[in-house]
Amino acid sequence: MTSRIRVQGLRIFNLVMSFIHALQALIITYLATDFRLPVQASFLRFDSATQSLVPATTELFGVQLALLVVAFLIMSSLAHLGVATLFYRQYATDLERGMNRVRWYEYAISASTMMVAIAFLVGVYELSTLLAIFALVAVMNLMGLVMEIHNQTTKQTSWLSYNVGVLAGIIPWVMIALAFWAAEAYGAGDIPTFVYWIYGSIFLFFNCFAINMYLQYKKIGPWRDYIYGERAYMILSLVAKSALAWQVFAGTLRP
């Protein structure tokens, strides 16, 4: 099978992936309840009774959780549609070189939105913390882009950007784990069971993306073929986003 035919097969696969993501987004938009969570700001307030500064919070605005879920599904749908249509030539050229720029730009936004949704479910509402989680996950994925671009010019694979990405990606999971711990140790300890399942399952899927890249660059088994790894990325993306979307729907958004 020639390279052109194989890339053309990926073009069709991208269209299928776009449709599946968009269909799920439409179903959730139609079925989901208007469940909202607060976004808060933390600051110091002067307490006249104690004559000291004390921590305080205020609600800035509410976020409809269904919109976050729909957002990351639509982001993936548009990215798949884009590489199958407007950006197909560049996509095919990049695949021949062993890279896919669009993937990393999309992940930088969609995966970051997914992590913010998970953080909300654990009770992380503070704006600066949510922004930090979003930014760290975005950096993790952009390091994947750097990995692929940088290694176009190296004789031996450089793992520097991969390692930086892993470090950036671990921190949001630690932040959310601390929120779990604080809820159990000092709060009501009543975080729903489905949130633990979300945390565990999406953590597993996120690690699979890193493993997929590792296998690609180590050229282990079928991963010697970059297109095999590309298909794996697409399937992992669909499964991870679908798993999060429907677990959130079943836990908080169903009528």
C-alpha cells in the first residue's frame, strides 16, 4: 500500500472521528441539564473585629458544566474536520515527516479544558488555580509539538521536551489529588464516587498518550510506522473525551 493511499485512509478516518465527536456534542447539548459551578477569586480582607487580614473568596461568575463538555468535543471535531479538508495538504506533508502540528494545538486547548472540568468536579473553583491547571496541560501538549519539530533536525532523538512535558503534565494531577485529600481530611469527604472514576480513568488515558509517543520514537513493533501511532492518537483522543463526557453526564448532567 502506497503512502498516499494510507494517508488518504487517514483522511476518511478523520472525517469519521469528526462526525462522532460532533454527534456526541449535539446529544449532550440536547439532553444535559443546566448544572452550573462557581468560579471564585481569593483575596485578603481586613477583619475589623480581629484587626487582621483574613482569607476571603467571592464568586465571579458561574460556568455551565455541559458547555465545557461540549466545548472539548467540538474542538476535536473541528480539528479532525480541518485536517481532512482545509489543512489536508499540510497534514499529509507533516505525516510524511513524522509529525502532526494540528494535533498538538488542538490537544493544548481541548485536553486543558478537560482538566478544568475535572478540577471543577473535585471542588477547585479558584480562578487562578483553574488557569494554572489549564496552562500546565497546554504546556504539556505543546511540548509534544516541540518534540516532533525539534527532532526533525537531530540525528539522535532528543527527549528534553518530552521530559519537560511530562513534568508539566504531572503537576495538575497532583493539584487535583490534593483537592481530593483536603476534602477527605478537612471537608465533608463526600466527593461523589463517579469523580474518583473520572480521575482514575482519564489519568490512565493521558498516560497512554505519552506511552504512544514513546513507542513511536523508540520505533517499537508497529510504531515504527508513524501513521500507526497517528491512528492510535486519534482513537485515544476519542475514547478519552467520550469517557469523560459521558461520565460527567451520568454523574451531574442527566435530566
